[in-house]
Amino acid sequence: MKILTAEQLSEADKRTIERQNITSEELMERAATLVFNEIHNRLNGAPIPIKVFCGIGNNGGDGLVIARHLIQHGYHVTIYVVNYSDKRSDDFLANYEKLKSITNDWPQLIKGEDNFPEINTGDFVIDAMFGIGLNRPIEGWVAKLVGLINDSKAFTLAIDMPSGLFSDKVPGNDAAVIEADFTLSFQAPKLVFFLPETMDYVGDLQILDIGLDREFLAEIKAPIHLIEKVEAASLYKPRKTNSHKGDYGHVLIVGGSYGKIGSVLLTATAALKTGSGLCSLYIPECGYNIVQTGLPEAMVLTDKDSEQLTTYPEDFEADVVCFGMGAGTSQKTVGALEDLLNSVKEPVVIDADGLNILSNNKKLLDLLPKDSVLTPHPGELKRLIGEWQDDFDKLEKAKDFSKKYDVVLVIKGAHSFTIKGDEIYVNNSGNPGMATAGSGDVLSGVITSLLGQSYEPLSAAILGVYLHGRSGDFAASELGYESVLAGDIAQNIGKAVKDLFQSEMKDSERN
Ligand SMILES: NC(=O)C1=CN([C@@H]2O[C@H](COP(=O)(O)OP(=O)(O)OC[C@H]3O[C@@H](n4cnc5c(N)ncnc54)[C@H](O)[C@@H]3O)[C@@H](O)[C@H]2O)[C@H](O)CC1
Ligand SMILES: [K+]
């Protein structure tokens, strides 16, 4: 799904009005009615106090439409007009008028702190103050009202965007932003819903298809995509009936050191579970028995050093090589990576200590084969690309890095970001149970396996990240977040692959 900017959405709005020959008021009615349906489906007539806070623009107009439908269906609704300006939009005014025919309870006008209502924890708050039209931080008494809503701990549903959140920048420290429990957003997700600095304001997210012009949406150039099941499934390459293990790649996993042999075991397990035909490991001698016992399906070669990697087996023929997990950063292991990069011409996967070695020896970056996949977590990324001011700046620096070294970057996080040049793919599978030791080693194994199975590097990264998250979702639905171990993620890869072609999951599997 394309992630769009506020400008692109406003343009889509205009085109829709032209091409569908409808008024903007009709579009607002359509969008806000969909929101009402979602609320009604969930509340099912419950007599809880609903407080709708409407701005004076079109986000406020949406709020008025939602309130009208709620009142008509017998809900206990109080409407507040947050009068931060007297310049009301036409569609706001039209819907303000429409209220007259259905209720005698006129909206309460808030012009300052004196008009603030009491908000109780048990209230249901609808935030329709600002949407994509916010163009400067919320200030003064409106900011205080945002604080009052947040402090109330009332369940808060944000319409289109939590008020105070911009679509294209991170709000400053101490900025007033609604901390929504749920956000119902129109037509396309906005980037800030997925960035570490802003995602917490959004709560649970649902995108409503409000029927904006299909042709326009299909044509519009969007360098940022949200990756969900359909997008992941479109990358998948089915297996041929008439095939053998040689068709699915031979991966070589290079890593491990004394006390950290488990990492390579996890990577190798994940590679085999993702479908690699053959899996070999190159590890220090101390890991030989551990790997041979723990994973009989894998083949093992050992370095002459018993505790760390010092060389790379140059004439070993593998389809893809992965380097780094548990390897340590000793000078001898730097030499091993240098040997590897001097002998391998196909894209490699570099993770963990492999990334730390690259950060400490920047000249090695120039040896990376084109389209190699690097999978840093934020700490490793900082060492690679330097400090950033905020998440938008981070993405710019990451894009520059990807272009400079011609590599695919996977920035791991709650929503992992896969970056190649100017293209960004935001992953939407996974859960907090996956924040556990070895989870990244499993991811490297999945991506390496896909590369070995002839997936293009970018596709291998995007699909690998999605499958890894989805495997974690299956593990968490069975075990609970706290009990998910990295090995459980690897054990569920098969379910994640099968699930690519199954329709929506049952509620019991949802996290
Ligand atoms: N795009 C769609 O698919 C649809 C969107 N709808 C809704 O419309 C809003 C956007 O409405 P708009 O009137 O452009 O902006 P807002 O309501 O977000 O803001 C109103 C107005 O406020 C001024 N302003 C901006 N920042 C501040 C500030 N800090 N303090 C005071 N005033 C401020 C500015 O002039 C804005 O124009 C979208 O989010 C949807 O909810 C349609 O209803 C359906 C289709
Ligand atoms: K809002």
C-alpha cells in the first residue's frame, strides 16, 4: 500500500471530486459515515458518554458528521467546537447547520480554558480537531485542552490523524499531540504512523478506503510503501514440483565466537526453515560439536582458531554468504571479513558484529558487493551513518548511505524499514514479543535463505522482514509476548509462508 503525503491526499481529494462528480461535502459524508460504522460496530449501542472535539476545518467537519450519525442512533453525544479560529471551512459550516434538524443540544463552544469540560476516564473521546491540515504546532489553550484529554486517560479515537501530529515532520519536544488509543485514517497511511518517534501517538491503526479516485491513486508516484500480506505474497516464488535441493540455494553462514555459537545456530535454523536447499556454517573450532548436535541438517567447516574467526574459506562455493552474528570484532576477525569481501562477488548479508566491523573500518564498505543487504538495529545504524536529528533526518541519511555504497539497508525496529536508494518499504508485521535475544540472527537467516533461492536482494529483504514478523506473530499468539524466544520465531516460519495465501487471520491469532 502506498504511504502518501498530505499534499498527495489533498490532490487525490480534488481529483475524486472532479472525476466522481461529487461535492466535497458528499466526500466528507462518505468518509465520516465509514468512521461512524466502525464505531457503531464496536460500541453496539453502549450507553457510554461520547465527547466529540471538533476543530473548525474539515477534520472538525468529519467530527460533526460522525456526531450526527451517533446521535441519530441513540448514543449519548456531546459535541465541542474547539474554536481556535473563526475561519470555519464550508463543509464544517454545512454540517453544523445539519445538526439543527436532529438535535436541540447545540454544540458547546470552547474559546479558552474557562470553557473546558470535565473529561472522565470512562468517556469515549473523539478527536476531530486537526487532521492533515495542521501547519504549525498547537499552542496556547488548545495545547492545554490536548493535555487535558491525554491526562483524562479516556479512550481516545483520532480521526484521520491524532491532532498535533504532522504528516511530514516530527513534533518538537513538549509539543501538544493527542495520544490516541485508536486512529481511523482515510485512504492511505501516513509515514509518521510508523516512525519510532511518533508511532506511540497513533495507538491501533485502521485505514479506511473512502473510495478516492483509483486511477489517480494507481498513478501517483510514492517512494514509500507499507508492506502487508498482499504485498509480501506478490513477491513469493512458488516451488516447482519437479525440483531438488540444488534448486533452492546453498547458504554459508559465517560467524560465532566462544560463548556466542548459539547465534549462528539460530541463523542456520532460520535459513533451513525458510527453504534453503543446503546450509553450511563457517565457525571457530569451539562451535563444532554444538552445531553438529544442535542442527544435524547443517554442514560445518571450522576456522583454525578455536575461539574466533580469523580467515575465510576462499574456494568454498556457496550461492550466498552471511556474515556477522556472534563474530566479535577482534582484529583477526576484521581480517576474516576483509578476506570474505575480497573473494565474494555476489551480494552478501551483513549483520551484528559484521556491521560493527564495517563501522570501525569504513574502508571495507567500498568492498561490499553491489546490492548486499545490511541489517542494522538503531545502535548499529548510528555507528554506520552517524547521529541523526530526528526520524526524518535518519531516513535521509540512510537513503544517502544506501546510494553511496549501493546496498539495501534494513533498519530493524517495531516497524522495520527496508531502504534502497530513494525507495522505502515499511513493514507492518511483528509484535513486541520479538524484542528478544537472537531475533535479529533469525532475520538474517531468513533474508540469506531467500537470496540463495534467487530472490532479488531488495525482494529478499522486504519479504524476509515480513515473514520474520509474521512468524513472530504466530509464535506470540501461541506463547504470549513474554515467552517468545528467537528459536520460536524460526520454528514458525513455515506457518508464516503458508499464511501468505490464506485470507484474514482469525481473531485468536491477532496480536
Ligand atoms: N483527504 C481526504 O481524504 C479527506 C479529508 N477529509 C478531512 O479533512 C481533513 C483536512 O482538513 P483541512 O480543513 O484541510 O485541515 P484541518 O481540519 O486538519 O485543519 C484546519 C485548519 O486549521 C488551520 N491550522 C493549522 N494548524 C493550526 C494550528 N496549529 N493552530 C490553529 N490553526 C491551525 C489551517 O488553516 C487548517 O486548514 C483531513 O484530515 C480529513 O479529516 C475529508 O473530510 C474527507 C476526505
Ligand atoms: K484528528
